[in-house]
Amino acid sequence: MRIDVVSIFPSYFDGLTLSLLGKAQDSGILDLNVHDLREWTHDRHRTVDDTPYGGGAGMVMKPEPWGEALDALAPDTGRPTIIFPSPAGEVFTQATARELATREHLIFGCGRYEGIDERVFEYAAELGEVRLISLGDYVLNGGEVAVMAMVEAIGRLIPGVVGNPESLVEESHEDGLLEYASYTKPSVWRDREVPPILLSGNHGAIAAWRREQQVERTRARRPDLLDD
């Protein structure tokens, strides 16, 4: 998979070269490229924003550099999925991550200030599939944090990124439930014991116990997931 990220703070994404995603890039499974939006400006101040038409607080990101960035990154053949983090977008879920992990090319555009000129989204739709995606019902200073989260959630689902694919199967939200509790050695720590069932060697009973734990945790912490 190829992922292009456009931001005015490209160093934000240095952390994506670490751990599993870094190894995936080294092995060629993931082609991740981070670009500075200011590369597509032409004035000596490298301006990416201006005052909003109609008045109001803050600044709006200009369409010109975004248009040139998309022109440079969108291929002549094929249609990439172009994603803009936005509190006005669809909510990002594990199902969204699974869906996007099947794409060949993702382009992420990190907005700042009061957002990006609306015409950029309209133009982007001529080049590929446009998705406005939100991490939740709150507002961040910019799109970088949201893109970091999405790239990590998507990237780990690409075949070959996680060493043991079985570890992905029972995670929270994969089957609509939260993940069960995990334990490791020692069996007793500060007078707290590991549940005896996990030491029994009875894999059928362990699987049933873990399923019960998933349902109980979900009911206690996220009852909304059980509404259906």
C-alpha cells in the first residue's frame, strides 16, 4: 500500500518510522511518504492560509497549494482514496480501518486553522474517492493527530505488518465487542491471582470464559455496542 500524507508539520509523523510500521516500510510492505504542503507555495513567505470570505474568526487554508499537492500525488491512472480529517466527517471505526486497509493508495490531507477551502474537497473528488473522517465528537488543533491514529489503525491491518495475524482476530471491536482481559507471569502478583481458568489447560473452557469476559466488559464499558 502507498500512503501519502500532506501537512504543514511533516515532522509530526516521525513516529511512524518506529515499531511495526517502520519495519513494514523497511520491508516494502508499506510505502509511506510525508510531504510539506508549503512545497507547493510560490511566495517568499510560503503562505498556506488567508482570511475567510464572509468574515469570522481565524484563517482558512488556501486552495492553490492543496490543488497542486493533489495534482502531484494523485496518479494519472487509478483513483486514490483522499482522506481529510474533519470533526464534520463520518466517525472512524475498526470497520473503517479494515475497509481502508484494502485500498492501494491513500492520500491524507491535514487541515489546520479554521479548515480547508471547501473547493479543495470538490476538486479532490475529481481525482479520487473523497472521505471526510472524524475520530470522534471533539475538535483538535489540526489533522495530524487524527492521521497518525488512522495510519496506525489501518497500517497494522495490512497483511504482513503484524507478525502473528491471529493477534488481530480477538481484538476490541473486531467482532463488535471489547477485548477480554489479558494476563502473564507471575501467576500471583501483589496478592492478585490470575483467574484459575487460564491455568487449567482446558482451551474450550478458556475460550468460553474469554467470550463471557468480552460480553461483560462491553456491557459495563460500552453498552451502546450491545444495543443492536
